[in-house]
Amino acid sequence: MIMSHSTQIHISFPSVLGYEKVARDAVASFAKFVGFDSHRLEDIKTALGEACINAIEHGNLLNADLRVHVLCTYEHNRFLVKVFDQGLKDYNKATKPISIEEKVAGLGTLRGMGLMIITELADESAFFDESDGSSCLQLTWYCDLASKT
């Protein structure tokens, strides 16, 4: 089923590792409902899980009193997922991450591989600082209608 109108879900959970699985499964169900195939669902689940873990660990510094919010919108064949944390730690955009090959060769920490995975699995991804001090990682996937007819 391909939805022709805009629809949206919102999920909010405490910054406790494990809750990312709940968000991941809920968003994957929503993506399936609007028409994504099983291969794209796995990409969405993996990227969203990594984004939620980043929000829990880095944005909210594992503070269970702080929340992670996931806002998911489907409109005009665009599946948009925004993951918000409360911005206790800013994302350092200034440094260029090393490649996965450099990480595997031991030239840097293995930390940060989640962002590499997210970048590869989402059609688009970007960080935004919100006016309230929170941070947002926005992920976008496009649904190919031609393959659904």
C-alpha cells in the first residue's frame, strides 16, 4: 500500500539503551504500512537504531531522565525520520571522520562507526541544532513508486 497523503507518528522514550529497539520496530512497522519493501525496512531499522543509540549515549549522555523523541513523517514518497536528543553534548561537525578502512587498520577508535552506517543506509542524513538547545539527526528515504506498480 502506498499512501498518497501525509501521515505522521511520534515516539518518545527515556535515554536508556534498549529503548532504541522499540522505536526501531515501531518506525519499521510504519514504513511497511506506507509501502517500503523488506530490504529498505532493514536499512531503516539499522540506521534508526544507530541514530537512537547516538542520541541516548552522546546527546543525552545516558541520563535516563532525558528523553529521545522520534518524529516520523511520510509525505509525497518521502519518508522522513527526525531523532531529537536534549543536546547535553554538541555534535562536533568540525572534524572529518576517518574512513572505515582507517578504523579497521587501527588508525583511530572504532567509535563513530554508527554515523558511517547511517550515512550509507539513508538516502540523506543531516544534523541540525534546534532553537531550544536540542539536537536533531534527520534521516530521509524515498519510496520508489515505479517498483510498487
